[in-house]
Amino acid sequence: MMQIEQLDVKGTAAQGFMLCSPGGKDHPNMIVVQCRKGFLMCGYMNLEVADKFGDAAVLVGGADFAAVLANPIKGMTAAAKEAGVKEGMTGEEAAAVLNK
């Protein structure tokens, strides 16, 4: 099942997409938070491929949208770094940068 939500990221809107347990029962959710200049993605996605395509992408873990926004980022592409995302940010802080 696909869940889509409008998310408030520090006063700006982002679109959250969650594919619930794509591998079946007890599997993690696949999550993407689409921002104006890039996106946050869960561990199901491939950061190296996003980097290859020049996407501003940030890797962050979490089982739902709230966790993805609250958790610290685990990695980013060169384009995300150039956009202003910094190590140590939360998903929400990174999304706010990518939403400017």
C-alpha cells in the first residue's frame, strides 16, 4: 500500500511517499520525502546512484515520516552538500535546506 502525505518542514511543504512493507509482512517501509531541490530517502534507495545522476539526495533512516524527519542523516550526495546540507543535521533540517 502507498501512503502519500503533505509534510510541514519548518513552515514549508514537502511531499512524503511511503510504500508500506514492499517486501511483505515485517519488512521495513520504503520512504521518500520530495523537496523543491532534492529529496530524503531511506536505506532501500541507493545513494551512489543518486550521486551518479547529480541528484541532491540525503540518506536517513526511519520507519515513518516523523522518524525520517527527526533522525540524523546518514549520508548525502555531492549535490546535497553543495546545496547546503551538512553532516550532523536531522532529516528535517536537511529537508528545510532542500526546500529553499
